[in-house]
Amino acid sequence: MSGVLATAGPSVYWYLTRSTGAVSLLLLTFAIVLGVVDVERWSSPRWPRFVLDSLHRNVSLLALAFVVVHIVTSVLDSFASISITDAVIPFVGSYRPFWLGLGAVAFDLFLAVIITSLLRGRMGFSTWRAVHWLTYASWPIALVHGFGTGSDANSGWLLVLSILCIAMVAIAVLTRVLIGWPGDIRLRGAALAGTGAFGLFMVLWLPGGPLGSEWARRSGTPASLLPHHAGNAKSSAAR
Amino acid sequence: MAGESPRTAGRAPEPALPRLLAGIQAHGLLTLEEHEAVHGPLPSTGGQRGRRERERADMLIAEVARSGLLGRGGAAFPTATKMQAVAGARRRPIVLANGAEGEPASLKDRTLLESLPHLVLDGAILAAEAVGADEVVVCVCESAQDAAESLALAIAERPSGRSGRAPSLRMATVPSHYVAGQESALISYLGGARALPTFTPPMPFEQGIRRRPTLVNNVETLAHLGLIARHGAPWFRQLGTPTQPGSALVTLSGAIAHPGVYEIEHGASLSSLIAAGGGSTGRVHGALIGGYAGTWIVGELLGGVAMSNEHLAAHGAALGAGVVLLLPEDACPVAESARLARWLAGQSTHQCGPCVNGLDALAGTVEAIAAGTAGAGVGGRVDRLASLVSRRGACGHPDGALNPILSALRSFQAEFAEHARYGPCDACARPGELPLPHRPIDEATVRTARAQR
Amino acid sequence: MSQRVRVNPIACEAHGMCAELLPERITLDEWGYPIVDETPLHGSQLAHAQRAVRACPTLALLLERAPGERGR
């Protein structure tokens, strides 16, 4: 099939999976920001608490919808043979297994958060809250997944968007920690340290990693899909 | 069986006092042998197998119902009703004998455990057999070391656990803060969490220790139960009043010659109690009846006061856990109230916003009155705070705390008005009469609670 | 069978969403904690009450059967 692919050009699914992936990241970022706003108990006469709370919930569900489309279109796209199991079981795929697997990890965590939130009335509050904190793990993993598997890392708009999202989450975490939440100072210290470490990791990794040369090969794209293998270098370079 | 007291060994016992305190020694406890020499052997229902044992257990509960025994932990709840509720539960219950006594001015429970532990154990074992429990936990305050030692000795003298069908007996030491002795707080502590009250329902008699139905009784209540089982309900009712029969232990302190624990019959006059205590050491400004959830009655009215809920109701008071504090004439009730209000606010477990905020604001207001900085409209402020506090906590602490504060404002109106106008009086600087020991709730709880608010 | 709202004061952390969603029964005191009117709810109020119960971030608001009903 690879010979056909080289001349066919990217399919609509491939465009969809990239775009829904980007939108998902944006929505998840908004969800986190709204969640932090909720913890900080910010409100105004035009934006009462229950509205911001509903917004947080709805944005999260919308993000879920986009993530599902992102997964389905990536499976339907015949360029890289991604199967539906790769969506929930990490690291077993053939296409960039590690970086794709991170997406599965992020999705699993996100699913856990969504399901526990939908069933909130049936479990203890502490259980629900402990699972909900997994969002702080899910989001950075999703971001790294995006950089690792995506092919647009070099394109300016996606980089700018990603940096904006990182900034929004970082600011949200900072404001939350600075107003003294959570109460335990060790947890706050850990939150700051984690944020700083993640920022540092991105700064160190991106230039030599996804933004560097030959990332497609280094990230584990199967050799049969790499540009040199197919005939036409130009159309393949678009990938 | 009607009208006959079960198991009278030999001649019928004297109905008069002392009953619980009979045979009490100046130091140390009564051993099992000495205890049985005073009261006779323990009538046992012999465990829970078989219909005959079940019938005997039901008869004991019926006897307790006939006796009209009310709980002696402060709430005066009918003991038989509690026992029936627990006995009717589906899971095997546990008996919790509450000797935690977080009330600083109360000594009766630790006195019972220190000197007469077998009386308490009798009642606890009988209650366990009556409700079908296989386990008894006796709670003693961690600051009452003598009581804990005596209790341990007494438990060692008893056949325990699987030998025979006696329920297993064990002791648990619990924290000493004011609310630690509250039923749900004790159950929470015994379950491995902190001694903080929990939200009810479910109530302890439905779901308590290890989610099993738990019969929580004050140790004095159980002591009475042990004697009712021996001598019968009619004997019990020969003292006291029709609505509040029997005898009760009270802790008398303050401006009294011989402070200590006394046994009275319900309905006895306060004057006779004071006389039994050697008389007051001078004129009495007022009496706090019922402890720190109780009510002030001013000195002039004390002559007509009788020690039963029926009579005390006319003064808006109740016997509670039997604490009577006499405030000497030269003490300042305003300063004492301010200190008490601040202490009660500090004893909040910081779990409920209305309690921790409301009691704090109330204490601040009383302190302002005492210092003369309250300003106009303070009466309205107090009323508003009282309405914001009452019935908005998970336990009875905020409502209880209102009693001594509001009753002080009523009973000592003139003194409060003077302080509001002119500030502190000479007596304000005297050392406090009310015992307000430093009993911190565990610091971690308070720190976490503050961070969340 | 009528119902009423009740708050678990230990779980409550004064977020205040209940007062926004059910002002007919819940007002906030000066510290932000709910003052709950336990009068039974009727008709359309029930749906608002259910929404308020779901909205509470700490699940402190409860909907329960009002006491004093016939046969209970």
C-alpha cells in the first residue's frame, strides 16, 4: 500500500485527527483553567459559581468528544496502521509506539476522571477528589504525546498554540499555589517543583526532539512509512 | 414475674443512699470479691444461645424500662429504649461504656472507674448480654491514669472472651478534649480516625464501631443497670421522682467546703447537697448547673432549686452530667463567662463553619462586653450570633455552648451592663474559678481546617 | 411524599453554589455557610434542589424525605 500512499497525499482523516488533537489540547487547557478558577472560588455577578462550574463540566465533556473523534479518525486514517486498541492500551502499536502510547495513557487517565465525575454521588468525596487530581498528570502527558506523534511540530501555529496552552496551565497552577491551596505546604512545593520541572523538560527536549531533524524516524515511525522509502520525496515531505 | 424483683439474694436491700457509692474506699478500687460482698453476685443471663437466655435478656430490658432509668451522660435518654433499638438490629452489636468525661468540672465517671470499676463492668456485661453483644469496650480519658489502672486490674479479674459465653472486655484510652466523649467522636476514634464527631445519620445504634450497631452508655448509667438487675425496678424507683427515678452522681465544686463526687436522689434540694458538701465557703454568686453545656442560676434563687430536670426546667436548666459549680461572691461572672466562651470556642473541632466562626465571634463579643469595648446594639449581636450557631453544627457542641453564655447574660444582667459601660471590675483580674484546662484538639485537624476556609 | 434539603455541615466548605441555585431555601451567613430552610419542597423546586445537590463540590447538600409524613 505504501507505494499508493506516496502519490495519494494526506487523507481527510489525517487532517481531522491533527485538528481535533489540537482542539482537544485547547479544550483540556480551558478545563484545567476553569477547574482552578473553581478551587479559587472566583466569581462575579455575571459569572456566578454555578455557571463556571457547569462550564468546567461542559468543556471537559466537549474535550472528551473531540478526543474521541481524534482517536477514531486516527484509526480510520490508513497512513499509519493505528488500531482501536492502541487508544487505550499504551505502547503496543507499531507507529511511534512510545509517543502514541502516551496518548493512550493520557486518555485512560482522562476517562477515569470523567467516569468518576459522572458517578460522583456513588463514591466517597475523597476518592473522587484523589482521582480528579490525575488531570494534572493527564494534561502534560497529552501535550508530550502531541509533540511526539504529531507531524506539525515545526509549523508555527501549532507551536504557538502549544506554548499558549502551557502558559495558561502554568499560570493557573501558580495562582492556585500562591493563594495557598492545597493546605499542605509540601503539596504546594511539589506542585511548583513539578511545574518547573515540566517547563524545563519542554525547553530542553523540544529543540533537539520534535523540532529537530529526522524526528519522524527517531520517534519510531515504521521504516516503510518514512519519506526515503517511498518514491516521491516531495509529497512525502509534507508528512 | 410482674412486681417481683428478680434474684433477690436473701433480704431485700436498703433503698436508701448510698447505692452506687456503697462501700467506696478512700483509696484504690474494690476488688471483685469486695464488690460482691457489698452488692451480691452478678445475676447473669448466661450468654445468648437458646431461647431461655433470650427471654432472660428481654426480661432485663423490660426491667430497665420499668425502672425508668435515664442516661447519665448528659442527654437523659431512656436507657431501655436505646437497648431495645440495639437489640433489634440485624448485626451483632457492641457495647461501648463511655467514661471519656471530657467535661473538666466532672469527676464522677473517673471516680467510678477508679474506685468502683466492677460496678461499671457488671452493667456493661449485663447490657451486652441483653442486646446480644459479644464485645464490650470501656473508654477512659487518657488523663485519668488512676482510673485506667484500676479498670485494667478489674478487667483482669473477670473471665473474658471465649471462656464461658461472657462478652470480651477491653479498655480504650481516649483523648481528653471536650468533644472527644461525644458518641460519634468516640466511635470515630475507636475506628482509627480522630476523635471528632461525625455527621449523623447513621446513628451509633444503627452503625457504630466497625459498622456494627453500638450501644453507647455512660459508665454511671451502666452502674445503675447493674444494681437494677440485682434489686429490681421497684427498688430503684423508691428514690427519686416519678419522672426521674433513682439516684445520681453529681460533682460539686467551687465555693464548697468539701468539693467532690456525691450521690443524691433525683429531686433532692440543692441546699441539702451543699450541706452534705460541708456548706459553701461564703456567699454564692451563682451556680452553674449541668457543666459547660449547662445553665447559670443566680445565688438568690438557689434556695428553691431541686436537683431534677423537672424542677430545673423552671430555671431553663437541666441536670446534665451532674456538674454543680458554685461561683463565690467575689468572683466576676462576666470575666468567667468571657473565659468560658473563649475556651468553648477553642474546643470546637473546626469541622463546621457555623460552629468555629460563630463561637469565635460570640466569645469575642462577650470579651468585648467584659472589657467595656462592646458598643451599642451588642444585645442584638448576641442574639443574631446565637441564631446563626444553633442547630447548624454536626454535633451538640455549639448549641451546648450557647447555654452557659446566654444564661449568664440573663442571670447576671446587672453585672454585664456595668461592664459594658465601665469596663473591667476589680474582680476581673482574679484567677479564674472555672477549670478551663488546656486540651488542644489535635493540631493537624485545626491546621487543615483553617487552610480550607 | 415530600422532600427537603439538608446540609452536612462537616462536608460543607462554603462554596455557596447551593445558595445560587436554590435561593428559595438556602441563604448564606456572613461567613459564607448555608442557612438551610428545611421546609418541604414542592413542584418545580424539586428539580432545582436536585441540581443544587449535584452542583455542590463537596457533596454536602442532601435531599431527603421530610419527616412527619403520614405512616412514617
